[in-house]
Amino acid sequence: MESTPLWVIIATFFATASIAVIAIVQSILLLRDRSANTTISIVNRMTEKREKWNDLFELPDYSQGWNDDQKSLADFIGASLQQAAYLAYSGFSSKKYFYENYAAIFFRSWLILKDFIKDQRKFDGQPVEMTNGAFSRIHFEKIALKCGKHLKRKHSKFYEYIMDMNGRGQRFSNQTSEN
């Protein structure tokens, strides 16, 4: 029985290692490409809905009662933000990108929609709170709350502005038109 020459063993090792490195690099490039494509898709979706956000920001406080059109708008925006948040939360797009570019929109929208979403959860027989097992709009809630933390940490004055306006039930246009 002949033994395998040392050069064949070494060449086999390097060939196998090279194939593994190439496969890893290709996987990383594919993940980056997927993330970039998903992010572009999200940017396009978010841009298309810009007018709807403005309508959302003009809604009266939920406690004052919303009509069917206002509830329909709230449901539409909540579903749209849930889809985008799911993609970020699941790793299909960068969470950092969301925090840097959409933190204010997600956080502000959550503050406006949270009572409506919690009422919908209750109506659907779900727990109202995320900590108790709620699942409707869960990714939107998670990303929005993290966006709020990001704003508080990185842009504290803007965070305070959003919180102050929400606490008084005022909307952006009301605040800017008075100043």
C-alpha cells in the first residue's frame, strides 16, 4: 500500500481551503446584495407613502375619536411600517439604516398609532402589550421603540420635541405654524 505524497495532501488542503474562502466571500456578497436591494425597495415604499405620513401626523389625538377614514389611514400606515420593520428586524435590511434615516417617522408614528393598535389587538382577542404576547404590528412596535431610544441617545433635542408635541396632542403643522 502506497502512502499519499505530502505535496498531494498539502495541495488538497489548500484547494479545499480556497473553495471554502470563495464560498464564504460569495455568501457575504450575496447577503450585502440582498440587503441593498431590500433597502432600496423600502426606500421606494417609504417615499411613496410620504403624503400618507403627513396625513397621519395631522390626525387628532386618538382619544378624541377617529372616524372610519382616519382609522383606515392608521391601519394602512401601521401595516406599511410593520412590513418595513419586519424586513429590518429579520435582517433583510440594516437596522442601523432605519435608525439613521427613519427613526423619527417610526417613533412619531408609533406614538400616534399605539393606542389604536392596542385597541385593535384587544378587539382581535390578542394581549394588548408586547410583553404579554401581542403579535399584531409587533415588528413595528419593536423597531419604533428602538428608534425612540436612538433618537433620545443621538438626537435628544428632537426626541424631546416629539415627546413634547405628543404629550400635548399637537401635530407638527400646529407647532410649526405658531412659531
